[in-house]
Amino acid sequence: MEKIEHTTVPTNGINMHIASIGTGPVILFLHGFPELWYSWRNQLLSLSSLGYRCIAPDLRGFGDTDAPPSAASYTALHIVGDLVGLLDHLGIDQVFLVGHDWGAVMAWYFCLLKPDRVKALVNMSVVYRPRNPKRKPLESLRALFGDDYYICRFQEPGEIEEEFAHAGTARIMKRFLTSRSPRPPCIPKGGFRTSPNTTLPAWLSEEDVNYFVSKFDNRGFTGGLNYYRALDLTWELTAPWTNAQIKVPVKFIVGDIDMTYHIPGVQEYIHKGGFSRDVPFLQEVVVMEGAAHFINQEKPEEISAHIYDFIKKF
């Protein structure tokens, strides 16, 4: 881990912290919530040893990257703008893109907005869903899951932050990272305040948790929560891309007990032709048995091998 270099890069009006290691073709890793560059620690080490330059930023609002206060500063256009600016600053023309969770969402948008900068994409957990021109995302989520659905609960500024603070950062991190329920996360008001002190699985150490905790204690959760709060604004701003396809080569990986794989309609979409219609260069879909949501940390060797087996073709 000490071989990983840490630098700060100015991009799109913010300062972005990046972790990087290795030389060769560039792989850009995009993390999710509530995570950091650190979620890719195993992939950085393994893929750099195979001849790649691996770069994992703390995305806008996370870790040691700046966190603008307004939720309106966290649309997909902002995040993709940060990443394009990062590549421009580093003099990198094209990358292999790897995303998970919110990083996967932003990777889809990156490929939608700037496909010329992406050689190929390996995306995890969150499938591509084309924009529904008739209904905003939050309206759809409320209709599907109700007001207690976690994304709906995250909308009111300050409310969920207070619940997280009451529970303590360590318990919140453990609750998220160790969750293995395929059911949609519906948490009634106050439900995060009583997060239990969970036993850690073999793939997650107290040292790992402490790293996440130290950064979220310092930065807070608001930056990460603002991604959820900007969902409808992103929907408004991306109207020109309604019905647009993802036109880069793609491999998609999901765990069979990942909650995202059990959202109504998702399995049918993935396996019955909808996904390949919207992502015409979709080359592989991998459903990993017994794996939950934080798949890149839970199954580090397998995920590194899946990434390498795909990108080495290009």
C-alpha cells in the first residue's frame, strides 16, 4: 500500500485527490457511496503489477477531494466534468473505465457524454437504465418502494446526517459495507440512529473500517449524500440524451445477492434483451454467486481477474 502515490489535481473548479500506481495503459476507477479511492486498494495493487497505470480518485464530495456545499453541484455533468478535467490535467487521452455503485452510474454517464475518452468499461452493481422522459427518478422510486426507501430518506438536507452522527461513523460504515440483504433498503425515520455494531467479514478489517471512518469523520457524509439529492437535476439536464445508447465495449458484473440485482425488472432487463439493446457493445455479463453489493472489496481477486481478462483484449 505504501507504493501508492497520493496527489491533488485541480479540475473543474475543485481540487481532487487521486491515488495512483503503476505505468502503462490507464485504468480509471470510480468508487461509490459511502466509499473512497480506498475501495479499489486491491485492484490498484494487482492490476498495476500486470502493467497498467491505475488511478482512483476520491470523487467530488468524498475523502480528500473538495466538497462544494450545494447539492446542485453534484450532477452527472459536474462529476464527468471533474473526470475529464483530471484526464486533461494528466495528459491522458483515453482510459479503461471501471465503476461500482455511484461510480458505475457516473461511468455510464461518462460513456454517454464522452465516449471518445473511453477504450472500454467494466461496470459493477448498477445496470444502465436509459432516461425515462415521462417521470423524474425520485417520483419513480417513491412509486416503487415508498417514502422509507433509502434514496428517498436521503433527500432532506441534514436529516440523515443527524441520524448518522447519532449512530457514529464506524457503525454506519459497518452497516453499509457488511449488508447482505437482497431486499430494497427501506429505513423508517430514525432507523439509522440505532445501527448495530456489526461483526466484520473476513474481507474487511478493522483497519479498513478505520480508514473510511477517519475520512468520513473529517469530511462528513453530505458530499456523498448530495449525489442522491441531485438525481432529479441530473434528469433535467440530461434531457438531450434521452434514448441515447452506450457505445463503448462493456463488461458488467453483479453479485446475485446484491440489492441492485433484485430491483423489480432488473433481471429481466439484463437477461431478456433490454440491456444489450441500450448498450449495443455489451460483451459480457457476469453474475457472481454468493456475492453482495460491495463486490470489488468482497471478491478482490476475482474482480481484478475479471477486469484484466476483459481489458487485455484491447
